[in-house]
Amino acid sequence: MNTIVLDAPDGPIEAIVARPTGDGPWPGVVVLHDALGPNADVRGTVEMLADYGYLAVAPNLFSRGHVRCIRAIVRALMFTGSGAPVRDILRARDHLVADPQCTGRTAVIGFCLGGGFALLTAPRGFDASAPFYPGLYGDYRELLEGSCPVVASYAALDPSLIGAADRLDAVLTAQGVAHDIKTYPGVTHGFANVFPGDRLLRVAGIGHDEDATRDAWRRIFDFFDTHLTSTPGDSPE
């Protein structure tokens, strides 16, 4: 695992990359961080994906300055559905596709605001999207038109996304998009992440939940086996 600089349309951005051991080619996965940025938790996710046999890249969406980038992120997720963050994500995907050891098939995984972008970019050339508690606003029918298959994970005790899972399920069902959406009982927003001070959060009954996280990743890898790892035209078992 190492850090590279990507020449993105709006200026260079940093990205964490990791590749599996052994011989490829491998599918690629873009990992999108939450509001804390590309911290140790994100690096752990990138490393885990490489261990599972995926080329992985995590672009730093705050590369051009936290305040400036947050403004662009909020505009994209709440109003425009476009902008520099989207272009950065697609540049990260293009980096994977250009790798001779990539199969050309790619997925996007994101957490919180990164989950919102994992949904927002699902119609933009990815083969699968795996958002965790995605904060995406606006008309889902319009934003997700032409979406790739989606495997999404929500928290039942998340006050910021009440009804979001049902809303997403209804739109993807109406549009005929393959999907697996699950809301985990008894957990809160961020259950699949490990934050600074997580031990104190757990004492308060919130924070990381190992059982829900384990099940969410099981669903994601099963979903990827069908929609990402399989060769186009293969029939899922």
C-alpha cells in the first residue's frame, strides 16, 4: 500500500492504492472516505480489499483543502449532483481501468458522505456500488437513472437517514436495478467504521458494531462475486 498523486481535471489529488499479491488481472474498487478524510480506517479498508483480490484506490477528496472541498461536496450531494468531487472519483476509477492488471470492471464503496458519492456515481460507469449509510439528497429517480447494481447498508438507529433505505429500495426496484439493501437493527450511523475514541463510543452504546460490519462485508463480497468478479455474460450460480 502506498500513496500516489492523480492528475485529476480540477488539479492533482492524493490517493492511497493497494494491489493484491500474485498474478492478475483483478477487478478494481474505488474507496470513498467519510467526513474524517482518508484516515487509518480507510487505509484498513483498502488493504482488506487488496487481500480479497481487488485493486483498490482511495482518493483524498479533501486534497485541495478541507474547507474548499467540503463546500464542493455539499453542493454535489445536496444540489448539483456534479462537480469536482465527482470528477475526482471518476479519475480514480480511470486510474484503475488503465492498470494492465485490472480486468476493466470496477466498483465504488463509500461511507457516509463517501456513501452518498458511491450512490451518486453508480450510474457513471461502475459495475457495482456498495454505499454504507449514504448521505445523498435530491430526486433519487433522476440521480440514479441508469445505475449499476447496488448493495447498500443502513443503520436502524441513524437519525440522519430515516426512510432512506426504503426510498432507495423503491427507486431501484422501479428502475429494474439489481440490489441488496439491508438495515441493521440496534446500530447507529458509522457502525462499520472505527473512529478515534471508539471505545468510549461503545460504552455509550454507539460506534463500531463487529457483527453488523462482518455481515455487511459478507453481503458486499457475495454481491461483487456476481456483479464484479464474474465475466460479463456469465450466469450467476
